[in-house]
Amino acid sequence: MKTKRFILAVSITALVLTVILISFRAYYVAIALVAGTLIMGHRELWSLLGRRKLPVIDERVRENISKSVRNGFVFLVVALALLMLPFSTIVTTRNPSLVHVLGGLFVSAALVYLVSYLFYDRVKPGLGERGLRTLRVFLLVAGVSLGVFIISVILHNVIYGLFILWFGEDFWSRVGVEDEPVFFFIALLAVVALVVGIIGSLVIFIKGLFSKAS
């Protein structure tokens, strides 16, 4: 009964907010709100459509939902923090609408929730310890390579500009190169490692998604 009331309350709240957003012509955020609500309630919606009843919510499901909501919230906070950093002006040079930014953040947070729930509910039990270790390795490779790429790009631009400031605009042509080579090469290697990490993570994730619990 509590689950039904909670789902009903969330549905009514989402509907009211959607109507308000449409009245303010914030169509993008309204679509994002509806899409995010459907993504977050995919389990209940799928059960209602297929079995015409709500799924059983036991302690394991509650824990999975709690962890997934936490991950979505953390992602939202981190994304908002990054948008407020000084170098975020690089991303916002095109002056995107606040409506589009909020809509994109909401849908992204909902997708993080969905992926997290699938991981805790299906992938983690299906992979086993060995598969989880492999997934962690690929995720670590992807995360480290992303950080290395960002740092390399920043250092590449800083060093390129400093050497021009110190030794003149024709410095790089005088030494026989058109650009700062070291961090440029490191950034390229980081991109390759990032692609490998992402592809490997996706392969392991999908494998666990369709595997039976070990």
C-alpha cells in the first residue's frame, strides 16, 4: 500500500510540474522531466504493463534503489559544481539556454540512476568476483585516462602559450615543430586508453546484464 501511494504521489507531482513547465513554455525541461520520471520508474512501469501489478519490493530492492538514487544525486551535484568552475566557460561559450542545461542534467541523472540500478540488480550478481574485478580495472582505466587527458590538454595549452610569451611568436617554428609535442602525445594516448576503458566496461557490463547470478 505504501508503495502504491508513493508511486501515485510521484506521478501526480511529475504531472503537475510538467503542466507548470508547459505553461511557462519550458518544453525541453518538461520533456526531460517526463523522460527522467519514466526512466527512474522503469521497473514499476514495466511490471504494470507486463503483469498488471507492482513488483515486489524487498530489502534487496530497497537497498538497490537507495544506492541508485544516491549515485544519481551525486552525479547531479558534481555536474552542477563543474558547471560553476572557472574553466566551465570553455563549455558554455555558445551561451546555452538554462532550460536546456537543466533538462540535460535531469535526464543524465535519471540515466545514472537507471544504469546504477541495473548494475546492482542484474550486473553485479551476474558477474561474480572475477568479472567485477575486471570491470573495476576497465573503469579505472577510463577514469584515469580521462583525468590525464584533461590535465594534458590544459598543460599543453599553458606551455604552448608560455613559450610563445617568453621566446616570441615564432618559437615553435624555429625549433621545427608546429605545436607543443609532449602533452599533445600524452593526450592522444589518453584518448586511446579512454576508448579501451569505455568499450571494455560496456562489454563486461552487458555480459553481466544477460548472465545468471553466480
